[in-house]
Amino acid sequence: MSVTASPHRSTAVHVVQDPQPGQHLVVPAGARLAVRFRRRGLGLSRWQVVDRPGNLLPLEEGPHGFLFLVFDAEASGDQPLRLVRRRVDRSDPGEVRDLTVRVS
């Protein structure tokens, strides 16, 4: 897992690679949050957003990554960003990653 940010605050993109379950992220309001996963195996799986806090606006969604715009919202509480990896050849829910996103 790694976290990086661009040097310009107005266009800051915080990148999280292969986040761990239960990971806490701190991102400034107005920034973009990119969550990316490594591709594994034959490409039969894809990640999906199952639940997200109201202060994360989805900008892009792909099979192995997402881009959100982060807003400051006091009412967002502790609702997790829940991501699930599903395989096209299986019916089980697969791997789940719940992340907590705090706005600084």
C-alpha cells in the first residue's frame, strides 16, 4: 500500500494503492482520491463500489480503480467506503475492503 499526493493543493490527487481492510485515510476537502488495485490472475475479477460516504463524489470507475472528489461534509459520519472484488465466474461476494475517509 502506498499513498502519494500531487504538490499543488488545488489539484491534489491522493493515490492509495492496494488499501488494507479497515484502513483510515485523511484527505483534504476539494482534493481527489484515487483508489487503485493491482490486477491479479487472468482478469476475471473486478472491484465495485458497494457503499460510499455522501462526501465522496465518483468521477471515474474502472475494474481496478476509482477516482472520487472529496467534499467536506459534517454529516457524513463514519460511513465506510466499501469496495468489493467480484469474479465473473463465481457468485460469492469475494474480497471486501472497508475504508474510512476523514476530511481534513
